Amino acid sequence: MESEDPLSLLADIHLPDPVSIWPLAPGWWLVIALILVGLCWLGLQSLRIIILNRRLQTAQRELEKSINIYRDTINNKDSDQNEAGLNYLYAVNAVLNRVALSTSPKQSRKIAKLTGNSWLEYLDQSYVGTDFKDGPGKVLAEGQYRPIFSGEVEALYTLAQSWINSCYKGRNATKSATIKNIEVAA
């Protein structure tokens, strides 16, 4: 009798299939979901910043356009300089009003009703200073209804420009000015 190896009659060991990437384990699905949520959040924040920058540029262009029209009118000797100043004052006030309405949409009804000193108080409160009520911005209280324009054009332009920048960039400005204090004072 031959001595045969009984182990040689056994079949070879079957190795399991290699571990597949698919389907993913629940932990990986959670990681993917968190990454997608993070990317969406970053995208929305970038879009918000782009929109705010465009609004800032538009407001600055309108302000620049108004002062250029004023300067062109002043350089023309045949034009009415008082009317040019009042038109400039009206244009600056309109730009500031639009910026205030667009940066504080929750308070837009209250902001739209502000006139005179209460408007200046709102501007000062949102700018954190008194440059509108006590400085070159005080001419905005009477607006176009002033009989004679007497204001510092360049100082008003600089003040309006820095106020617009503070609204959109958040420098020296509170997120939203409380109008309740202004209404009580008025």
C-alpha cells in the first residue's frame, strides 16, 4: 500500500473577495454629506460677499457720478450753481437712503419714514459718530428743500463715501441701528 498524503486530496483554500469600496460604510456617507454642506455654505458666503461688493461698487459709482455732475455744472459759468448744489444734495441723500434700505431690509419701513434730524440721527447711529448731525452731513436734514445750498461738498462726499463703506464692509458700524431711540427723540 502506498502511503498517500491525505492532505493532498483536500481542495485549496478559497480566499475571500477583496474588500470593495462600494457600497460605502455609513460613516463615509456622513463625511461626504458634511463636506457637501460645508461647500454649499462656502459657496453661499462667497456669493453673498460678491453681491455686497457689487452693491458697494454701484453705490460708490452713483456717488461719484453725482459729484462729477456737480463739478461739471460748477465749471460751467452759465449754469445755476445753487441748483447744482441742491441737486447734488438730493443725489447724495438718495444714495444714502437706498444703501440704508438695502443694508437693513428688516427695518426698511421705519427707515423710509425718516426725515430731517431723525434721518441724521439714524445715519450717525449706524456710522457711530456725529458727523451727520454736527458735521458736514447736517445739510442733508433739509435736503432739496433748502432755499440756498451752503455746504461743504467735498466733506459731504467723503462722509457719504465712508458711511457707505462702513455699511457694506462693517467698519465702525453696528449691524443694524436701533430706530426706536431715534423715534423717541423725534
